[in-house]
Amino acid sequence: MVSKKVDLSVKIKDFKLKNPIITASGTYGYNNEFDAFCDVKKLGAVVTKGITVEARAGNDGDRIFETTGGMINRIGLENVGIQTFIEEKLPVLQKCGIDFILNVAGSTPENYIELAKIAQENNFKAIELNVSCPNVKCGCIEYGVNKQALYELVLMVRKHFDNCLIVKLSPNVTSPEEMATAAQSAGADAVSAINTVRGMGIKLDFVNGEFRKTSVAGGLSGKTIKPVALSFVDRISKVIDIPIIGMGGIYTLNDVFEFFSVGAKAVQIGTANFTHPDIAEKLVDDLEKFMIENNFKTIDELQKKLMEA
Amino acid sequence: MKKNHIGTIKNIKEINKTVYSVEFSSPTLKNITPGEYVSILCEDLTLRRPFSVADFENGTVKVLIKKRGKGTQYLSNLKVGDKIEFSAPLGNTFKLENKKTLLIGAGIGVAPLFYLNKKLKEIGVETYFAAGFLTKDDILGDFDFVSTDDGSKGEKGSICDFLKLLIAGVKPQKIVCCAPHPVLKIIATEAAKKGIECEVCMEKIMACGIGVCRGCVIQIEKDGKIENATVCKDGPVFNGKEVVW
């Protein structure tokens, strides 16, 4: 269903995406793993699993807990590390023609600098900073919940990376406006929001007069966080001018439109990929169909209309 | 071949108080090898529910579902003709080898062993199928050997209590088992001690089903190196000797 009449592309700095449907970090692997369900190269972009300098084994114990309308994860950033990513995962992305955004994470400023330099050397079009990691050198305060720490981190990464720099904002803050402003002032080209919401799942069994408890504390995602995400995007869009990539509980085209209506320029699909592994491609098709049927020629035009609604 | 399918329920029957047999087919699902599993979308639940395949014949998948929570409740209430959405085939497979095989299942863990047993017999492999259940009401089919915890049918005790006797009597070249984690550990450890090849079929809560989210990892040891393996993609079948118990 390719039509010359509609242009689904969006531009974030110099990074041109075929369409505004992106898959979120941690839910889509490193490259074409979802090809068994989806035509991955049709997507606007794939955000890679969070990459650190060295490979990480992740957390011990239970990592997943399903909640009403969502799930909690505490994977602990298990990943292959940047070198293996470049040697083994990148060639597949290139061969398949998949546009990607490298999600980077670290526990020290030096980690982020090293990753930014490698991304620059390889001329990656875009990176997304995962700032929901504790800074082990600075009292283990998460970069993403301290505006000064966030500002300094983004400023530093900016010095080493010229292409599109996206900062993924944490919702676990008192003032979304201050965090978004800090990212923009430090030179971010875009922000993505929201990362997972801190949460805890508890399962209790009462056996032979004793309670047995299992609990998983981590990041909550899925349909259940959409209202939190919409409010966050709505608030930050009033104070920053750089593009916002909205995410949090998107399952339908209508959800995408809700995020556009509060100021998002593109969206990421996360947990929905687990429920419906073919959903990202379907959303691209649905969006194109809607635009053709309703005479929208560009995403800009559609977004303007939604923001006026 | 894409792995998302829309299936139609062909047959559903209550086997006992908590276990249902559900059969469904989809024109887009061509084949399933023993060990591989299906993951079924359950109404508005976030995560699909993975089920071992108990049989696959003429395009029809059979799974055994034990009512535990909302997902299995939903599935047990389906009617013939209802549509379901599911992913398949997922995961790896048992090795189909010409070795005298002792199959050991506990509870609902017998499910994937039914299909494996059938395929092994088709290629002429000698098998012996042993299974353990809580009571006679929980027994899920016919076996060469049965034990129940309360002794209401077969031998009295856990299947683990009869492990040494089974190995001595059957003299298997290979053991394949599917059971709760502690039972698998006991069987794999005993098999290793006796130098018998052992495949274990494992279970863990899964999110993606294709190895990307890393939510269902276990540790395995290969060439002296410990690494993570996903139950959903690298498994569910593992070499019992490699699993870090």
C-alpha cells in the first residue's frame, strides 16, 4: 500500500525517519529479531537494547512481573556490550536496511563519553541516552532524576557526538519541565518520554498458615502508564522546543494520535510488541491508510490538526 | 514464514478439575517439532501465555492447560469455533535421536513428552514413559509407570523417589524430563552421576518469546564459562549437564 500522495517521514535534527513509528529500547532486540513477525525495515527506526561499554549479565532472580494492564521488568541492562554490538549486531542492521537509534547506558560519565565517541566514529545517525542508571561515582544518584546531573551528562555527551542526540526522560521526577529544560539547554536534539515508571509487584500465597511472598521491583510499562506518559509529554511540550518522541502504553493508532495531540513528533512502541509482536508494522500501515483516506499529506499537517483539537 | 497466527478452536475438553485439553489449528501454521511451544494471546492480558505442544497432527495443535490464573481461565472457557491469536513455533526442540529413552514427567510437565514420545516411536526409538502426579485424579493419560504422592494410584511417592529404580530397570541411553524446577534438578543431577545424556524442558515467565527482552534467563555452563540463556528462545530444552542448578 505505497502511495506517493502521503509523506510519512519525520525529521529530528538531520535524522530523517521514514515514518514516526519507532520501537522502544529493550523490547525489540538489537536488529531484525522481530522479522519473524514484522517487516522491520518498514519501521521508522528500531531503538537498540540499552548498550553499555562492557557486556552485562543483568540481574539475578525474577525479572518480569505482569500487572493489571502492564508489566514490571528488572532486567538489569543485560546486553552484549558495544564491541560485540558493532561486530555482530550492526552488520545485520546495515544488511537489512534497518534505521536504528543506539540506546546507550553507563554507570560513570566516562562510560557515556566512550559510547558517544564510538557512536561518532561509526557515524551512527542517532543515539538515545538512557539516564535511568545510577551514577556510581556520584552517590549513585540517577542522572535522570537530578537536573544538574542530567545537564552535565548531556553537555558532556554533546561534545563527543554531533549527530542526533536524544535524551530519554524518566517519569520518576517531581518536575518533568525542569528535566526536559535541562536536556534542551545542554544541547539535546530531542527527548523521548517516558521511560518506565518505578513500581513493585507482589504475589502472596497463604500456604499451611504461612504467607509466602514474592516481589519484583522495577520499571512499570504497558497500557497502564499511558495517562502518566500523556501528562508528562503535555507538560514538557509547553516548555521545550526540541522534538518529543512520546511513548508509554501505545497499542493503537488512536494512542499514537493522543501523543501527537499533546506535542509528540514521533512515538515509540514498547511493551505492546510483547502482546502483539506484529503491532509496529500494523501501526505504520494504519497510519498510512488513515492519512490517505482523510487527505493528510504530511505528518506535520496531521500533527497540527491534532494539536489544535 | 511469519510466526503470528489466527487459530480456530477445534476441540476443548476438561480432563480433570483443573486441566483442559485445547486443540486448535491455523492455515498458516505448517509444522511444530517436539519441544517447540506456542504462546497464546489471552484477551487483554499484556503477556502471551506459553504452552508446550502435547500433539500436532494434521495441522492441529494440542495443548494441555492447567487453570492457574486469568490467562488459563480465559483459555479454559473457549468454545469450539472461537478464534485465538498465537505465536508459533517458538523455542528449540528436543533432539530426535535413536537412543533408548526414559521420559519422565511430573504433573502438567508430561505435556511436551506426549508429543516427543509419539515422534520417537514413529522413528522406531524404544521409549519408557514415567510420570508422577499428586493424586489419581490428577493423572493425565496412560504411562508405562505412574506414581502418586498419596498412593491413590500406581506407586506411592514422588517420581523422584523411583528415579534410581527406573534408571536401573529401563537402562536408558538418554533421559528426557519436564517437571517443576526442583524435580528437574534431581533428575539431571542423577543422570549426570550415571553418565546418562539428559535433556530438561524448562519453564519460566516470559515476555517476548523470542529472546530479545532477556526476561526469562537461566544460567548455563559451557566450556567452563557461565552465561545467560533464555528459556524462550535458547530453550525450553537444555542439556541437563549445562544448566547451573
